[in-house]
Amino acid sequence: MNVSPVLKVKDLTTRFHTSYGTITAVDGVSFTVGRGETLGLVGESGSGKSVTAMSILRLVSNPGRIESGSVELNGTELLSLDEEGMRRRRGTEAGLVFQNPMTALNPVFTVGWQMREALKAHGRGQAGAQVIHKALSDVGMPDPERQAASFPHQMSGGMRQRVVIALAMLNEPQLLIADEPTTALDVTIQAQVLDLMKKLTHDHGTALLLITHNMGVIAKMCDRVAVMYAGEIVEEAPVGQLFADSRHPYTWGLLRSIPRADHPRGQLPTLPGSPPDMSALPTGCRFRDRCALAQERCKTHPSLLAVAPGHLTRCWVTQDGVTLGASERPSVENARKLEQHAHGR
Ligand SMILES: Nc1ncnc2c1ncn2[C@@H]1O[C@H](COP(=O)(O)OP(=O)(O)O)[C@@H](O)[C@H]1O
Ligand SMILES: [Mg+2]
């Protein structure tokens, strides 16, 4: 069976032209997300994850510019739509959830009013109040009628994020993009909101692009993972494969930083050094200054090549078969369990 993906991003490049130089925030990024599939996009702060999300929905504004590439949503090229066509697709075909729920909510209107506006904007103005109440009940709001009459500031952060998810899912989009959706929430609430997103996207067959810097969230939520470093994808694999046989030294750093039940508590290893200056990228492998395996050949920029079906890496050394020692690898099951019990930490 060869089903075409809901989202197909190809060679996407977005730059910011600033007075202090040109920043290539997203540099030739390609990936797909299928129906009902969750793709995780993981990497340190500043690696280009949010700009990737904003580029897909064409929300990048001056001084940023999408310079090249293709973004297909259900077979439609988004980068060549006019602004009106794009506006119609946001919300109807692609929902968006940000880290801070208040960026998506208007403080001066009730939750119910905002949901009705979202229905109207997509030609569903006739829908009755019960549609709104059901959407709120689906995201676990205990008293939907009362919540619909509330203002965002009368709710807790977790409840607000549930409202944002209800809004994003209201018009049943085929694609949901969630950018660090739980980072701003308490750990106890984080697990609940992730469980909720998992259930909703599963029930509706929604393609989910989930952006996070947390490998535990990746283990718990994702089918496949794309690892970003300095604007590029450096590794992509099914989640089990990434944990069992990662082939990029940067991913190894992320894996080593996961808290482990079988290791004494204490300081987690962190990657030495810092990511490169995005306005003055080094030649060759962008990770080479921080990499214990760096060699002469790493002065040539590595291509993203397959090491197994569905498993790609941008590393000359590991493409030859070098892998992370078993004792240093957290198992995906443990990472998942830890994330499940995050409130116990
Ligand atoms: N409005 C902007 N103007 C200039 N540079 C920006 C702007 N937004 C993002 N960038 C740069 O783009 C790069 C990627 O940022 P971002 O996608 O937000 O990273 P992440 O989400 O992975 O933390 C960073 O170097 C950041 O400084
Ligand atoms: Mg971000």
C-alpha cells in the first residue's frame, strides 16, 4: 500500500536577512508525515525547529524569507498559494499549537466566543453551541458550558492549553503542528496534555508534527523522529531504531541526557560546547567542533544518507557503522516510562 503523505516538505530553506548578517535558520530540510502518524522534530534551542513549523504554515515574516523548497499539504503546494488560499487552509487543514497558550487566545473574549469565531472563519457559522461544548468536553473540560462562558485568564495554564488544542482540532484538520506544546506547563499537567493529544490525533487519524527538545516526549509520542542541528536534519529514523541504533554523535548527546532509572541520580552528561553561530556557519560538518569522533573527512559537509530503510544520517563516520555503546543507550521503554511518571521526579 502506497498512501501519499499528508505533509511533504522538500528542501525547505528559510533565511533571515538581518543587519548583522544572513541567518539560514532552515537549510534544505525534507521530511514527510503520514495520516495518523506522529513525527517528532527534536534538537537544541536555536536549531530551527520553530522556523520550520512557521515556514510550513507560511507564518514567517520580515526579515525572514522562505527562499526555496516545497511544502505539500494533501497534494497542494502551499508555497505557491495566494495569501487568501493559505489563510483558509490554516485552521481547516492544518492546526497549530504553540508553547504559550496565550499567544493563541484573545484575553478579552470568552472561550466560547473564540471557538464560534473559528467555526465561522471556516464556513461553519451555523454550527450550534453543542459543537463547541463537545469540543471542550473532548479535551477533558469538566464543565464545558461553564468553560465556554469563561475568559482565558480565569483558567489554569493546563486548561488554557486544552482550549488551544480544542480550537486547533475544531475543524478536524488533517495536520496538527505542535511546537513545544507542554514546555510551559507543570510536569503533572504535561503528561495529561500529551496523553490528550495522542488520543485525539489517534481517534481522528491526524498527522502530527511534534516539536520538542525533550527525548522523553519523543519516546512517548512519536512513530518517527527527525533530529535537527544548526538548521539541518542530521538524523531521521523510526523512534525504536533511533534509541536502539542511533547513527549520529549529536543524537547520542541527546540520548545520554535522558534521566535513567538504572543510573544513580545526579548530574546528567551534557554536550560540551555550543551550537555554531547561525550567521557564520563552519564549513564541513556543523557538529564537528563538539564531536569526539571528528576526523579529517568531516571538513567536507556530509550528505544525509540512508544506513537502513527509513534511517538516514548526516555523518561520515557513523555511515561506516560506528554506533553508540549499549551501556550508554537508554531504552525507548525506559524513556517512555520515565516520561509517563514525570510527575514522580
Ligand atoms: N525573527 C527572527 N529574526 C532573526 N533571526 C531569527 C528570527 N527568528 C528565528 N531566528 C533565528 O533562527 C534560528 C532558528 O530559530 P528557531 O527555529 O526559533 O529555533 P528552535 O525553535 O529550534 O529553538 C535561530 O538562530 C534564531 O536566532
Ligand atoms: Mg522553538
